[in-house]
Amino acid sequence: MPKDSSIKHVLLIGSGPIVIGQACEFDYSGSQASRSLREEGIKVTLINSNPATIMTDPVTADNVYLLPLEKKSIVKILQEHPDIDAVLPTMGGQTALNLAIDCEKGGVWKKFGVRMIGVDIDAIDTAENREKFKALMEKIGVGVCKGDTATSFLQGKEIAQEIGFPLIIRASYTLGGAGGAFVEKAEDFEKLLSAGLQASPVHEVLIEQSILGWKEYELEVMRDNIGNMIVICSIENFDPMGVHTGDSITVAPAMTLPDTVYQRMRNYAITMMNSIGNFAGGCNVQFAVSPDNSEIIGIEINPRVSRSSALASKATGYPIAKVAAKLAIGYNLDELTNSITGTTSAFFEPAIDYVIVKIPRWNFDKFKGSDRRLGLSMKAVGEVMGIGRNFQEALQKACQSLEIKRNGLGADGKELRNQEELLYSLANPSWNRLFHVYDAFKLGISFRTIQDITKIDKWFLKQIEELIQIENEIEKYKIDTIPAELMDKAKKRGYADRQIAHLLNCLESEVFNKRYHEMGIKRVYKLVDTCAAEFEAQTPYYYSTFGEENESTTSKKKKVVVLGSGPNRVGQGIEFDYSCVHGVLAAKECGYETIMINCNPETVSTDPDISDKLYFEPVFWEHIYEIILQEKPEGVIVQLGGQTALKLAEKLDKYGIKIIGTSYEALDLAEDRGRFSTLLKENEVPYPEFGTIHNTDEALELCKTIGFPLLVRPSYVLGGQGMKIVINEKELEEHVVNVLRDIPNNEILLDHFLEGAIEAEADAICDGENVHIIGIMQHIEPAGIHSGDSYAVLPPYNLGDYVMRQIETYTKKIALALRTVGLINIQFAIKNDKVYVIEANPRASRTVPFICKAYQEPYVNYATKVMLGEKKVTDFEFNPVKKGYAIKEPVFSFHKFPNVNKELGPEMKSTGEAIYFIEDLMDDYFLKIYAERNLYLSR
């Protein structure tokens, strides 16, 4: 069936601020869906409250509404656009679905003549309602766990008595497994049942038998209006049942699934999809398989794009959200073209000749006292993906992408050698269990013990055990004697030069020179092409490996490399992906061939049709360097990818690779707390009294001069890592010891803390000679709460002219003193009408996308053109739309850590943000948050 020509204008619902359990994968799917609909000549109006996303950018849709995701916002949009005839709610995660259902129940869609496309309410209800899902599975012959649904405390106790322990509680209609729990003992049941009933918006839980330790699989499936179905890919969880799939390491395609079991699973998935209602689009189906592969149980079905859809899209190159949007407007799969090949049909099952490994990224260090054990409720804040020709290569590349101060899996001298601690970690999975499985093998704990405790499939464990055997072999040699075959073997298994250098006791550069120049062991680049190279791919989307034909051809055009921001984490989120995407688009406008390097499968920057060439690789020195040797770009843009990209500036500078925009010297000067304060002094810019220290003795001496309270600040960190306010010598000594343990040899700044000060920040674009301030924001919370955790108001709400003039003067002075070329963000503290400078960041900041959205101007585009030397600041006509105030609202995920107090201080803890517009300062919303400004201040 061709496109439904009656659909002229679609409302697309986004997913709101990023929280644990719902991250930027929906920015990717929403952006892709919008582009897909507009290709068909359909008008798109979009609602989302998240200012940091590409999805809410004017480049994405015809109309963008930055409004709270609630019924009254939908009504306002439909009143202003009476020609909207359809709503697509399947691209915005659980938030969008819940809002669509709310509007359906409230009669909103019926009143305005809007129909829901891409899904129907029955399908959502069947999938989300645990009781209905279970009954349907039994009816169609798909195995389910023994259990029942409870809507009261009493009912829950009766069901538990009938099933017996251990058992699982799953809350209905929640996100990221919230409210779910494993219950091992009867005495824990009542507390966990109460929590589950409260977490469910309909106060309903499913209580069922425990299948802890079974193998877990997912199938990502597409379905069209006439029932055509294809499996995009199978995904296997490295971690067995018991760890939420968002917290599990996952592998595609499935590695340990016998073909007969896969065929049964595939048939079940098709039967399940056909039975839940009439919908067209992407769907994720999850299964548990008994360890002996004899029994398959259906766990859940999500009739919408999901976190796994983004992963499956990037893993296979099949654009699930793009195709799902076309299916929603009436097309069938056999009527669409595969956008990777440009010639074959979209009605085909991708074939991949490589392995994908996804590893989640956690931030437990930000939530002191949190339960770090992984279970039914998701706790990861982001994820990375590694692509390799074999499981070991993909696994090592994923580990290199995580940015947790590891060089891969093992071979870096950071092994845990305590047997008791290792055995506990294997039995109680947390963020580091993968590394501890490796450590256990290294220590000599038996294969059988490791497998008995973890229930991880033997095949995966053998792969890790084999890595240790390779390392033992390498350790027999020195850099001069290692055979080329062994070096080649290590590189093909994903080992970084740094890891090999550790094993050979030499320098990373020596390993690189030996294998690259002497042995000729160089990376080659393979296409991600959806069809295992059977058809020619049009989309330049590459990963690296060793020893095969190089499929990446280098053009003669002038090129620029943009370094991405790696995995999402607290302190570095989607706002840097926004900046990277706009940097790529601006460089394209200037005639450059754009090359993107990133490893985050959730993002728009890793969509293959954003840049001219995408290298899905770790943002890790060795990988970047070889891409640069291959492509020979004019230079590299580092100031858009947050701290991830900035940390590589020193290496680029050392190797004589041009950094486009602000120089490494200026970037380093701003990061080095001591040198930066000296620069302020030379330029007569006020700053809190300070000193730098390297150990506790120096700290205890310095505090006598500066006086308490003190703000302790490490150099070269993001998101306020390691920052703390201390009020006496004991606290000071304890904290300095902790910082130096976590960040050895760091230069630490001790500032006199300006208690009761007001904080503000300014963002500007500078070309080395001219400075234009794009926005000044005033924080509502007092000094001491990290800027990322503060409500902030644009423009400032009560800074007088005298204070504003100081902010403007110092911003321009500092931007010029640092010889900034591109973006800069400066943080201020104001006390008794005197403005003090706290820090400067000559790079894209968290607030830049917010200011772009509030003032409706493409500042990253302008800044990139300045960095490239194509434009001066004076060449732009700045014309911001200034009406009322825009408030940046931080969003937290403390609900994931119920035993952690919501305390805010100098270290950032928010996972996302929303934007809220008010006309004046008498708005109830502003008055409420202003009244609560001191509520959560802590040290």
C-alpha cells in the first residue's frame, strides 16, 4: 500500500529530559523520524521539553514547541495548528506513549480530529499491562513465568504464598524497570511489594517465578501494515537474567544461540507481534532461554522504538526509526529502499559479518552511598558500542570507549587481586563485573567456579580466558623480540598499543612504531553495509580492524575531523552531541568533507547520514591517530565534544596535528587552575583568594592564609568531579587524600569559598580579536551548587547594570587573553556587587544549546565558521528573539537510588535538563523555585 495521502501534518512527541532509563536514543529516533516524514512532503510539528537535543532544533521540524510534556501543551499546539491530522507517539519512549494514552483517555485526539499512527492503544495496553500480556502469551502458546498480577498489598501476599520464593516483582507502566525487584527471602517481600505498587502509575505489579540465571535475548523486529515482518538483528545479553537489559553488556548477533532455538524464538516473536494489535513500525521482543536451551519464555514486547532499536540501527546500518516512520504513514516494507545501499529493498533482513558489543556506562561515584548492585531497575546513564571482526576485538574496543581510566579489558596493571572481593563481585554484579571476571581468571580462580557464580555462558567466559593466555604469551618477550605473528594476533583481538606496552614494559609509542612502521600491522577500515558486502553500500560508515582489504577510500577534498563526546554520563550529556552535529553541518556549508569519530550508539552524531564519513570508533588516541594518518585532514575540532575530545588536545598538539579553533596552549591554560588564576591576576580580573597544592602538607599550610570555608577543586575535570566545600582542617585533609587517590599527581586549587554569593555564567564567541556574548544566565541557587545542577535564568532576573557591565567586561577580557577562537563559557560569583571569576572553559558548554533554543539563533554554526577561519564574529548579524525569560531546569534521577539523599553541592548530579518559558517574574513557577533555592545545598 502506498503512502496514505490524507496525512498532511504530523505531531511528533519527544521523550523530555534525559533520565536514567530514557536517554538520548529517543533524540536519535525522533530526529530520524522527523526527517523521514518531511522527505515525504509531510509537515512535522514537534513537542519536547529538552533544549539540549538536535530533535528540538529548527533543522529537524517545521514547528518546534519547547513545552512541558503534558496534556495542556498538546491542546495548545492543536489549537494553534488545526491542520494536524495525525500523531506519532512511538519515537519518544515511555514518556511519549504515556502522554498519548493520557490524551486518548481525555478525548483530546477525538476532539481535534487527530488519529494515532504507528501504534494502536490496544497494542500498547496489551504490552504494558502485565496481566493482559501474560494471558495473551498463554493463549498463543508462548511460554511465560508462573505468576499473577496484584493491585493490592493483600493480593500480592497471596500470590507470593502460592508461587514460593525466590520470585520477581515487575511494576506495570514504568520506565527502565523502576519498581522491579528480585525477592530471595520472604522477610524482604513486603517492603519490595510496597515499593513496586507505589512505582507503578496504575499501582499494579506482576509477581512471578524467578528465572534468575537464564540466558536473555532480544529480537529487534519491523512490521508493516499488511503483516510483513523482518528481524533486524538478534541481541544476546552477556549477563544472564537478573540484570536489566539496559545495564547488561549485550552482543549482536547472538553468539551462543543454536539455530533451532533461534528459529523457534523468531516464530514466537512473529506470533507475538501479530497478536497484540494492528501496528506498523519497530518492535523489541525479549526472551529468556533456559541454560540447556530447552525452554523459551516471553518476557516482554515493546511496540515502539526503544533503546535497543538505536543499538540495532547502529549495529546493522538499518535505519529503524526512519523506516518505522514511513510504515506509520502507510508504506509497506517492499515499497521502501534500503538507504545504506540505495538500490536494494528495505524488505530484507540485514546480514552482518562483524560483531557488536555494547557496554553500559554508570556513574555510581556521583551518588555516594548508592546500592551499586545491578538488578531489575536500570542504573546506567549511557552506553558505548564496539565493532570488531570477532567478539574479543569488539569487547576490547568497547572497553576502550568507556572513559573509565582503563585501556581495555585487562593488561593495564589495575587488576583486583583479592579473592574474597572478587567472588563477592562475581555474585553481586555491579559496573565492574566484566573486569572482575577477567581478574578472577588472572588470579587463577577456576573456570567452573566463575561460571557457577556468574551463570555467564561458557562461550563468553572462554573468550575472556583466551585473552589471558595471549597476554601470558606476550609477557615472554620484549619490544625488540616480539614476533610479528603474535603482535598481529593481539591487534586482531582488539588490544590497544598501550595494553601491549604494559605487557612488554615499554612505551606506547614504541609499540606503535614497531607494529605500524616495522611490521606493517596497520588498521584497515570496513563498511557497515547491512548486507555483509553482498551489495555496494552508498553510506560511508566505517569501523577498523586488522589484516583485510581497506574499504575506506580517501578523497582529495579538504577535510575536517570532529571528535565526538563518547558515552553519556553525569556532567557530559547530549548537549555536546548537539554541538558536534552543528559543527559537522557548518563545516559542510564551508565546503569541507566532514569526518565524525564517536562510539555512542544513542546519538545523532553517529547517524551515518549526518557527516560525509562516520568512523564508529573509540574516542581513544590510537584509533583517532590512525584515522588521521588515513584521512590527512586540515585539522581536528576538539572544542565541541566536551572533556572527552579536549583530553586529546595535548596528544594532537604533540604530534603536530592542527587543532582547529582555540590552541592547545589556551585550552590547557584554562584547565590548569593555578595558571588560569595567575592569568586573571595579570589582567586585573577579580577572583576568590586561592592557592594551588599537590599534597596534604601544602593544603594544611595554605588554609591558614586563605581561611575557611574552602572550595577544593582538582584540575582537568568535568562536571565538578572531586569538588567539595570544606570547613575545617580535618575535612580538608580527608578530601585532598581522596582526590589524589582518584586523580594522582593532580594540581588542586584551594579557593576561598564566597558563602552566600550569587552565581552567573556567560557564553561567548570570539575570533581572537572580537568577542560577542551570546547569553548571560543567572543561577537561582546560591554559590556552592554546580552550574549543571542549578536552575538558571536567561537573561538574568536581578543583576543590576553595574554587575552586568563587570560580567561583560571580564568575559571579553578573558576571551581575548586566552586567544579564544570559537566558543567560551565563563562562570562568575557575585558578592556585595563585586564580580569574581570562578573558571573559564574555552569550548562548547552545557548551556550553549539552551541559549541557541531560547534566542533562536544557531550559535554553534557561527562558532564553527569562526574556528575554521571562514568568518569573523563581525560578519554575523546577531538578532536574538528576546521575550520574557527562559529557565533551565535540571532533572535528576535520584529515584533510581532510594537510599541516597538529594543533596546538591559543587559536584554535578543531574542527568538532564528541561526548558521552561515565563513572561515575567511573578510567574508561579519562578516564585516556587526561587523560594526553594536553598533547599538542597550541601557540601
